[in-house]
Amino acid sequence: MRRTIFNLFLIVIICFLASFIPLSNSYFKIPQNILPNFTLSKPSRNTEAISGNYETNFDDTHLYNPTNIEFTMIGDFDKGTFSLGDSHDMVLEVFNKDTLIKKYSNTEFITGLLNTSDVDYELKYSCDISQENLDLNQGHYNFKFYSTAANFKEVTPFEVSVYYLSTSKYISSKNTIEEGKRYVTLYFPDKNYEYLVPISRKIPATNKHSRKVLDNLLLGPKPTLSLHAGSPIPEVPKIWVSKGVATLSLPWDIGIYDQDSVVSQFSLNSFINTLTSIDGIDKVQFLRGGKKVKTFFNGTYVKKPFEKNNSPKVYLGLQTSNERILLVPINLEENIPDMDQLVHNIFNSLKNNVVNDIHYENLFSIVPNSVDLIDYEYSNNILTLNLSDDFLTVYGERDDLQKMMLDGILYSFTSISNVSKVSIKVNGNTVDSFNGISISQSMPAPKFINIEAE
């Protein structure tokens, strides 16, 4: 009985005291001296930044003619003392396919530090990766950005695919011409006498075709092409064609065309390539003063006729100062009888503008590096190229450059002996059209290359 009365007394006392305690959430806090310190907060980028990473202000990993970009380092560093050139270097490596061709650091491409004062774990740089600043040729490159900071050593470099495309225009090759006209193919040297460029010029149809062709060659290229001005050849008093041989009777003295070694060789090749582009002419014989001589054109042996150049060729791009793109054939000098090696050599050269182990710096590759040759087939004079998916999307909205790529592929592979047509598949599938051009069937090379504007 006594215990029951005592318990009731305790309950009354507790209830009486509780009536004086205010209801405040502060009383539900756990004293910090009881448990170890801890903080409950929302996850933030700062927790990720400790391991380090890179960000940029663009979403696509394929850039066309980029200029200024933003590049951000995110990591665990003290922004007050973490300075460029002292604490670390920013590095840009430029690759052509898998080959490192140039390397830049710090102010060679970094133009400034952007304000990120409200974020402790970010450093944002402005970068100039324009073609002019990096002094790169036209083409496709792979860029790698990274910092040399110690806590970024294990961070994967940021990679992006960059295309520097010409702002010049490519005029598509043609297969037809209106009635009463014809195209003639004339070979002119470029401004620097480095390459011989085929040009298709429209002229009235005539029976005296070889004479008319030479007359047009003597006129030189139109100024709009920005090739070497003037005639690439001397005057030709007489020309006749017999049994596939065009015989040219030249004066005894042809001036600079027999004196300067470069000019004379370009003159000789201009004659041969232009005349053998005419149906029915396979060889060219030179006479000096009406007679056969042993040497001419600065010591070149000319006693026997010169045959048409049937060697395989790689067609690369030439950008002229008048914002015109022309296709230029480069002969494959090495005799490669093996079809497999020949096909792969030509395709690789179309991508890296290296022919005969020579890198043609003043020309550019017409097939971007991202386009791969998966495999090929050859049957009944038709070469079928199976290309990767990127073939359909490279060059973005530049449909003229897409046509340049297609024309260059057709000209290059039909230059192989016994290849008359090329068929293109993409990832093993037939494609109905490419930029409005039907490619579902095998295609010959277009007849008329590098159309001269009228």
C-alpha cells in the first residue's frame, strides 16, 4: 500500500514540473560534446572535385573551325597559390591520327583566367585554339588538354576531335555539258610551281580539237583560279596526230621553258598531261626545229615519245587565294602490284596527305581521320569500299566539302589500273543517296574536274 502511494506521488511531481518546461526544438539537439563532430549536408561537386576532372563550355566532341573556348579545372587546390606556370602547366597536345605533331603549353594557347571567385574548387581558363593561333594546316586533328599538377596526374586528359575546314568553296565535278559545247582538261601549275592542277574549261565544239586545246593552254588559267598566271607552255607552230601519237614541232629556242629546270619540267608535263587527256591520244612526241633531238626542256631526254601517265594517284585539296578549292593529283611513284596494299595506301593518303612518304603541307587531306575503311571488295573492275558511319556526317553542313570528298575518292581509286567504277557502302549497308547524290550503284569518276568559272 505504501509503495503504491509513493508511485502516485512521483507521477504527480513529474507532471507538475513538466507543466513549466517550454516546448522548443532546441531541446531536441544532441550536445556536441557527447558525439563526434559530423555534418549533414547535400552532396556537392566539391566532393567529386577532390579526385579532379575537366570541363568545357561545349557539348559536342567534334568541333569545326573552333576559335575561343573555355576550359575548366575542377579539383582540390588552393586557388590563391595555384598559379599557371608555377604550380602547374596547362598542356594541349595535337595528334594527327595517333601521331603527336604539336604540343603547346600555357600562354601559347591560354589567353586568360576567367572569374570563378564564387567557386573555391574551379579554375576556368579562356583558350585560343583557332587554326591561325595554333598554326595548323587544314584537316582533322585529335586534341588532348590536361594539367601537369601533381593531383591531376591520374586524371584522364580531355579529348576532342577538331576539324579545320576551309572557308573556300568547292565546285563539284560534272559529267554533262550543253549541246554545242565541250570541256577540255588543261593542266596548269599552281602559284608556287609545286603542283600541276587539272582544270576543265568550256569551249565551243570543234573538229580541230588538239589545236584548240593547245590554244587554250597558251591562254593560261583564269585569274579567278589563283594559279600561276600566264602560259605554262611555249608557242607551238605545228601539231598533228597519227596513230595515237601527238607530234609537236616547237621552235629551236623556247626561252625560259628550256632554261629554268622547274619551269621546263612543268611545261613538259603540262603538254603531256593535257594532250593525253584527249580521247585517241596516248603519246606525245616533241620535235625541235622540225627534227628529233636527244634532249630538250633543260636537258630532258625527248628522242622517244612520252606515254600517258597511268600511275595510280591520290587526289588532295588545294586552297587558292581566291577562296577556291581544287583537287590535285599526286602520283604514287612506287610500283605496288598488290591490290590490298594499293587500296589501303591510297585511302590512308587521302586521310593524312602523305604520299610516297612525303607530307604535302600545302595541300590538305579530303577524307577526315574519323572515316575508316572497314574492308573492301574487288570484282569485275568494280572496287567496293565499306566505310565507317562517319562518312555520312563529316563536314557537318558543308555539302560542298562532302562532294569534294566523294569526288576525290572516285578520282583516286579509279586511277588504279582495271578499276573502272567505285561502289560505296557504309558499315556494310547500301546507301541510297549522299548529299543528294545517288550512291546506291557503282560510280565512275566524273568526266570534268575542277570546273573553271565562266
